[in-house]
Amino acid sequence: MAKRIDKKSMPCNKPRKSPNTKKKKVVKACEGGKEKIIHFGATGYGHNYSAAARKSFRARHGCDKKKSKLTASYWACKSLWTKGGPKKSPPKRG
């Protein structure tokens, strides 16, 4: 059973790791005076998406079209399937 999420303590529009084992991320989406907890991202996939997989997903899900922040599709496109991602610099030799 997944942990309960305290909606009041979460900041708006900041994705984080989901306590739900079936989803990767969770976000408290805030738009137009509405708030909603959204779990998104399938756990069956890794996090190092290839350029071809990214292009295919973005085309299939219409990531370039404007969507509401209150949808899981918006957050999957923005958080998981964008180009780049966090850069890892090589370790410094001392």
C-alpha cells in the first residue's frame, strides 16, 4: 500500500519521486485556482530514453500541443520526455 500524500505540504508544480510503486513521479498541479495530485510515468521504463524513443513518444502524445497542467500527459512530456535532462559532469581528479 502506498503512503498517503499530504497535499497541503507539497509545493505547486514541482515533480518529485512518487511513493506509489506503479508510478515514477508525483506532482501537485496548480492552475487557475485548482489543485490536483497527479501520479505519472510508467515504472517499467528506465530513465535514459534514446533520442528515437523521445521523438516517438512526443509525437504519439502530442507534446508540442498546449495542454492543461492538470493532466498527467502534460507532466510526462515536461518532466520525463524533454531533451537534455540533468547533466552529469565527470568527477574531478585531484
